[in-house]
Amino acid sequence: MKNKNLMDRIEINPNIMLGKPVIKGTRLPVSIIVEKIAYGTSIEEILKQYPFLKQMDINAALFYAAQVINFENVYPI
């Protein structure tokens, strides 16, 4: 799947979750998905916990997080 298609699955709207990035059409923040994976929750478990999600939504959340880190400005302390 192309990067554009993945990013199309993410929505940033100031009227939804105070503008935090969410899976489009939901109120589920990208950060929740990334955090669950960081703590060892499997993709299958996440899909069971949130039956409205699709595998590509999880891929989109991870891709979004990677893009945020890639474009982060780092300054020496």
C-alpha cells in the first residue's frame, strides 16, 4: 500500500480528541495503538479489542508515528 493511502487513514481535526491524530472515522488516537504495540500487545489482540479497526489502520498508525519521528527537529542541550 502506498504511503498516501496509509496517511489517508489518519485524521487530525481540532473538534475530535482536541486535534490529536486519530484513526479516521473513530475517536481512537494513534498514540493508543502505538503504545499498545510498545507494551507487547499483538496486532491480533488490538483488532479484537477494537473490532472496528482494520489491519491497515494499525499500519497507518505506525507509519504516522514513524513519519513524526523522521521529521522531528532535534537540538543539542
